[in-house]
Amino acid sequence: MGNDNFTNAALVLLGHGTDRNENSAAPVFQHAAELRRRGIFREVREAFWKQEPRIESVLAGISAPEIFIAPLFVSEGYFGGQLIPAALGLGQSHSARHAARTLIYCDPVGTHDGMTKVILSRAGEVLKQFPFPRAPKPSDTTLCIAGHGTEKNENSRKPAERQVELIRAQNIYADAHAIFLEENPRIPDCYRLAQTKNLVIVPFFISDGLHTQEDIPVLLGETKKNVEQRLAAGRPAWRNPTEKNGKLVWYASAVGTAPDLAEVILERVREARAAALRY
């Protein structure tokens, strides 16, 4: 079977899932629909760890001899890197061969270097879509990648910091920084870090959920009341651009909802197959 021949394989896109926010699952369904449309795999299924359809029941209903599980997670944390593979009976190689089929668990999309293109397209889109009165030059703009971060797992912040390195190396923006919800530098530190008047912030999250739609806009200086009123009216939580602390701030959509994420998922599947063939 060639490395790019997936006609006998199934792809399962795995999301975290939650019953607290209906937008959480949307990227999984979005990218599954796109990859299904392309007809590369025998079948493409959606699954979640914490909501229906659950990963175990989805796997039980697939008859393909080769099944790829692609986690739509930002980082290689305890959850996606250890807990789920262990629960699925996958060893250190993240693959398992049974009599009738092979299960292969991919690395998370957020740690792939291809995310640079996704972040840059997200930033470029929001600047173009909301000119004031014309879109600022990237060379006059600071780009901040807003991640979750957690002191419980040192891997949580690494993907955002890696992207900052890759973006700085391209010399497109005046500068790039990683900012976090639960680690330093914090979200409000973007105003101190940016040396330019123009500031574009890209949320390094899979879904446009609670953190990206409520927590981050409030931490950037918008009132909770304004955010809630805008969301209730079906409008974006942040008005682009908004002037805060002497900066003109553009706030993009989450990276996980970008159409070009489908390419990163495919890259992760190709890499996972190549790794499984080596074992």
C-alpha cells in the first residue's frame, strides 16, 4: 500500500468535546466534512472523548483494515498524548495491530510546523477584512499568538512558542509573541510586549468556544457586558479593530476553524503511516 493510498483506510477525527459549549465540536464536523468530500479515505468519521459519538463506539462501527485517529488538539498534553492512547490500548508506538485491523494514532495538529501557514492566513484575513481605513502593513504590526498554557503540563505552551520562532524567522511582522490564559506572559501583557501601534491576535485554539469568545476578549479589555450582548445578538465578541491601551487591536478567529487545517490533518496522517511502517 503506497504512503498516499488511503482507499482502504478510515480516518477518525477526534475532538475533546464538552457539553458546556455547542461550538466546541464544530471544527471536528467541519474538517471531517471537507476530508469526506475529497474522497481520499474509505470513510471519515467524527468522534469525541467527552461527548457523543464517543471514540470507542465509533471505532467499534468501522470495518476498514487500517484506521487513523487524528486528534484535533493544540498540544501533546497529558490528555491527548497519554490518557487517550492508553485508553485505546495503543503502545508507545501509538499503533496497535489486531487480527483484522491496524489502529494508528496521529500526533496532534497543533504541534505541526504547517500551523504557521494557518496562523499567518488567520492574521492576514482579519487585517484585510477590517481595514481602518486601509489594512496595516504586517511590518508595522505585532502578531500575538494567544494560547491556553497550564502549569500542569510543560508541553502546553510549546506549540505556541514554536510558532513564534517560525514566524519571526519569516520577518513578515514587526514581531511575534506568545501570550497565555494560564501562564506568563498573560493575555493582557500583549500591550506591553507590542512595540507597534497595530496589534493582531490569533487564538491558538481549536474551537471558537468559551475561551476565545468570552475569556480572551475580556482579558484584552472589553467589558463582559459588551461581549455578552454582542454574542447574544449573533455578532462577533470583538469589534475589529478596537483601540485599547494606545494600540489598534485586531482579533482573529481560532486556528482550528481555518479551512487550511485539513492539509495539516492529512500531513499528520501521512507521517503516522510512515512511522507505523517503520515499526
